[in-house]
Amino acid sequence: MQKSLTSTLVFQLDINEGSQQLLDSGQVEARRVVNEIFRLDAQGYDWETIEDEVVERSNHVQNTTQRLFDKATDALERYYDEDDYGHPRQNHEELFPLRMNHGEGYQLFVDEESESISFRVTALKRNFVRGTLQSSQHYIERLKTALTNDDWRVGTAEVVRTRNRHELHVNVTHKTAEVADKEHAKTFIGVDVNEDCVGLAAVTGSGVEDSVVIEYPEIKKERHEYFTIRKRMQSVGQTTLEHEIRDKEKRFVHDQLHQVSRDIVEWAKQFENPVIVFEDLKDMRDDINYGTRMNRRLHSLPFAQLQDFVSYKAAWSGIPSEKIDPEYTSQECVDCGHTTRSNRQGKRFQCVQCGFQDHADRKAAMLIGTRGLEKLNRDVPALNSPPIVRVRRHGNGLSEPADHDPVSTVRDYQTDGETGSVRN
């Protein structure tokens, strides 16, 4: 099955004509344009009038100003569509990414002799910055393919300042990427996303082939620390840096989720004809009500973002995705089917009716996998004899014992030097 897939490639700019300061000036002008859009919208101008106004006054080429207009109005649409999303604010301190179309605001050239890619960015009208792109060989080769292959397209790009350097973030699209048909799937990878870990289970018609729990406690820890910092700042009226703190938290979580999603896809690739199976999160949060503190933690978790990252990376590896009804996946016993909230206590699942025990998140992943089988009209195996639970700490590349034992009251780990396993 062919599918159009887009990825963002990140390059550092090695400048040999123009300057970093010129790129900064272009981003300052981009900020002014976006602020103008927000101001005119707040004053009640219609968007067609706003676009005409900002294009006429902008010191960018017309196409770049139009791309900035598109990005600003995307934020405004979220404001008008979602009650809890505040009106985008004007910001006079931070640089704004310079958004451009290929062939208009920026252009890329492949140098066959040096095997490098050069760039030209129109930072302001009639003001250019030129140089060479620097990145991993993988990104360089993918961009070369996009520039020279008719099945690929080079799209918008953004100049972004990170610390003391500028980067070019380029969107490339493979218009005819091959993704397997989920109807032909043999292994259903159930994915249970949680606050501090993700449970994975590879389920086939014969049973559970393998499973793992990937822990990422750093995300929960860092998010709590950022929340505490913001609360302290608010209590003493120091809110000037609150937006910067939120941005740092967002960047940290975004980077961590990208790494976790790579781990998930790499694990799934080892199985025959896999399909990634997620819980359908639509309207799921509306049913969450566990008190003020827990609600804040759960409602702000980027569950859907991690699912999107996994689905996107899986598709680039040719692996399709599917979503199932999430109802009671954390409460239902995979052995006898008894469903009640009291079956789950933290990371331990113990059925109050039949006594079946398992790691709660691994159990949920197994159930998600079997529902994927059911959705595609496959035979569902018995799950009462799953493999030993393996718990892997995100980032270390190894499986290891967890800090807790959700299965038995006495820790009993089996270790072979590479893996640590929780067993009954």
C-alpha cells in the first residue's frame, strides 16, 4: 500500500555569505509580522484583510509572509475551536521561526563533486544568506533523494535559532512510500501508554510471542519539577520567565518522546508482518476524574503525541497502525474476563475473581493486541500463560529489573547479564 509520508530533517547552517545577524533580523521581522496578525485579529479584522495588510507591510518576500500568515492563523484556529486554548499572545522578546517555501524563500542545491548540499535563504527582501548544510549522513542522503527523485518533494522549511547557532528544519515528503496492508498483519503489537512507562506485547493467533515494559521515569520527574518551579514563580508574582519554563519543559518532553517512540518501533520490527495497535484516545480524557492533582497530571500528558510519533516512525519502516476501543483495558482480566477497578493496584494486576496476576501495563498491552486481532476478525488466543515480564529502562539499551515488583510480594529476578525479568 502506497502512502505519502513527510519527515522533518534538521541541519546546521555553515554560513559563507551573509551572517547570523541577518538571519536574526529575518526572524525579528517574522515575529513582527505574526504579532501584527494577532493584533489585527483581536481588533476584529477578517483574515483576508489581515493577509493583504501584512503582505504589503512585510520586509519579507511575499511567499514567506504568506507562510507566516498560515502558521499564525493555525494558532488562531485552535483558539477559536477549543474553549480552553487562550488567544495567541504577542511576543516582543523571542525570535520567530522564519518559515519559507522551497524555491521562494529558500533554495537547496546538490553539489555532485563535493557530495554536499548548499543553501540560499532570503532572510529579508534582497538580503541573502548562503552556505552549506551540515548534519548526519542519513539526513544528507535523504535530502539528496528528495531533491533528485520525482517520487519525493521538498516542502516548507524553517530557520530556527537554537542557543548560539541557526538550524534549517526542512520538510521532505515521500509521495509513494510503501506501508504494509494491516489486513495482512500476523503480529499485533499492543501498546499501552502510561505516565511513566509503555507496555508492549506482541500477540499472534498462537499467543503472546514476547512482551516488554519500557520505563521512562525521567519524563514524569522533570515535568513535576517544572510544575513546581512555575507554582513557586506564580506564588511570588515572578511570571516573566514562566513562558520560557513551559517551552523548556515542552522541548524536553518532545525530545524524550521521540526517543521512546524509536525504541518502540525498533522493538516491533523484529516480528513478522507487525501492526501497531493503540487505544483510541478520542474522548477518553473526558472520563478521567481522579481529583484535582491527578487530573492535572493525566490531562496534561502527551499520550496522543507519543502515539503519533510511534505511528509516524512505524509508517516510515513500512509498519501500519490500528486503533481499538480502550474501554476497560486496564481493568479486564485476560484469563477469566472479570472486569472491575479493584483488579488493578498500581503496577500490579490481580484478578479478584480468578487470582490471575501480571504486570498491569503488560497485561493491558496484551489485551490491546487481542482487540486488534478481534477488529480484523482473527482468532484470539488464550492469554493465561504469558512470557516472563521484561522491564527495560528507556535510554540504557538493556532490560533490567524495575524498582517495584507488581507481580509477587517477594522479588525474584532472573538475570542473564543482558536482561532482568520479573517472574512469579
